[in-house]
Amino acid sequence: MTILVSGFIVAVALGSLFSWAYPRVEIDLRLASLFALGGLAIVLAIRGVWRTIHRTKA
Amino acid sequence: MVLSRLGALLTMLLSLSLSASTLEAGSSERRVAQETQHAPATEQGPERPRGTVKITVKDCEIRGGEFIVHPNPLPEDLVDCLLPAPIRRLGGPAELGGRQVLASAYDYLYRAGTERPGYGLYSYVLFPVASRRAERFLEELFKTTSFVEVTGISLGYLNVMYLPTRAEKLSALKPVVVNGLAPSVGLFSSDLYDYRLAQRLLVQICAAPAGVIRSICRSDLSRGPYLFTYASPASTLSRVPPPYLVLDLSRVHERAFGEFVSAYKAQVKREDFTDLERIANLRLRLLSTVLTAADWMDPIKGAMADIVHLAGRNDPPQ
């Protein structure tokens, strides 16, 4: 659940950044899906790195 | 008698000495002149070929210049660039710097050679064939650009974007032009746009292409859209000498056209409108990539739905 919520937040952040950088491009469902997928990938990657660091410390 | 002879002799000797000193002075003056001619060369070190400027390989290619360099030069290597005749005659980069474009507006070109003189820059919006891409581009252009008659800006400060238009269809265009409104994109693309004239202009541009557009000219030129900008009317030139700005949007995603049109308008406002500073950058390249990636989302979602559906059907009943 945490991963999904975090992924959603990152996706919103990605969308906002995109709108700021490209104000003339409308965000449609396909772009939103891409951001959702990207957000999820980023969260999973951060989680993976985090776990690896903790495992190494332990 | 003797005295008169002596006087004549003295006069002769005097005139001889005078002419000798004059000759000597002349030769010394010539020597000084020769030294003066050689002086700059010795002060500046090795002499640069006449009519050349020291710029990078990349800049030289952008300006359509010629240079001789060692094999495999890097774009940042400095070379003696021989700029094409129009630039040298008009004063080189200073001439490019003298132009000031404040805005862009569109107009219709219903025959080659009918461009109105006096604009800051002349641009041509070229579609080789009628396509959805052409319609999308026109949509973006009409949405963000005014008709030339309604801008109220002096011609010299305008970049006019000419749309090749079929002369025989002018009657259909006149009611729209009078109001300064943009025509319907579908109608303009299918009935009014002159694809033949656009193709002819593309051929003219590619008749003697500069290094920077050689790759564009070697492509099939069938997708587009293409934007061509020149400092003077170019529709009647059989060969178009550089410098010019050619924008090939063949590989750009349709939905990115708005951003590209905006970047292009910013580009023509630059002192050197040919340097691609506002167009060939990471920001626009990334946009096209992201939009292309987004196109994959529908098939991926469909495939995932199919997989889930298949998995559910193959599950053994409990």
C-alpha cells in the first residue's frame, strides 16, 4: 500500500514538473499512465537501494 | 668665356647631384612603404587566407562556409572558414546581428515570387503531402500565430511564415482572409494548401545544400513538416545559398509541435537565427521521447489485460 501511495505522489510530482517544462502539451491518459509507471519504478528503485544499504550496514 | 663654361659645368653637377638625391629619397620611400606593407604580417604572426574568419567547424558548417582541415575534425576545432559570398558582401556576422525580429505572423503564398518585400525574415511552412501531421502542425500554428495583416508591427520587425496556397482556390480563402481569422485546418490542409509548390521549394533548398542540412536532403523528404527561414524572399531562387535555418520535424512527435513552434519563434528572434540554439536542445529531444514512450502505454495496458484475462481463464477451478 505504501509503495502504491508513494508511487502516486511521485507520479503527481512528475506530471507537475512536465507541465512546468512543457506548458503547451496537454497531459492525457497515456501520459498520466506513463507517469504512474515511472513513479512506481522510481519508488521501487529507491526502496531497493534503501534495503541494500541497510543490509550492508547490518 | 672660361667663367661661363665653369658656370655651366657647376650647374650640370648640381642638377646631377639633385637627381641622385631624389632617386635615393624615392628608393628609401619605396623601402619604407614595402616595410609598412609587411609590418602587419610580422606583427600578427602567420597570415590567414583572405576573406576567412577563425571560427569553429560547427559554426562554419552552420553558416554554410568552406574550410580545409585535417581528417576527422571535432566540431569545436577552430578553422579558417571561408564564408559564402552573401555574408561577406553584406558585412558578415555583423549583418546578421543588425536584424531584429520582434514577432512572427503567417501569410499565404499563392504563387512563387509573390512575397511582399521588406520583412525581417521569410519563413516557409512546407508539407510534402497531406497528412494528419500537417493538420496538427497547422492547428498549432493557427492557435499561436496571427495573420500578418492583424499584427500591427512594422514589416522589418516581422518574421513572416508563408503557407503555400493554391491560387485557383483563393476565392474560398478570401472571406477568411478579410476578417484575419484562420481557416479551418481540415479545409486548408485538404483543399487550399499547395503541396506542389511546397515540394518545389524543398527541391530548391536541397539543390545545393549546406553541410548542416545535407542529411535532411538525403532523406526521402516525404514526412515533414519542414520550416525554412531565409533573410530574403526565396521562392524564386533556383538555388538557395546559405545562411538559412531549416527545421525538420519528421521525427518529432505530433503532440510536441506546439513546443517546437514556440522554440522556433524564439530562435528567429536571435541575432544569428541559424544557430539552432533554441531548437536543438535536450529539453525538446526529451519531450519527443516521452511522448513516443507514452504512445506505448495503450498497447502495454492491453497486453497486461489480456495476460490477466488468460491467467484467470487457465486457473483450475477450486
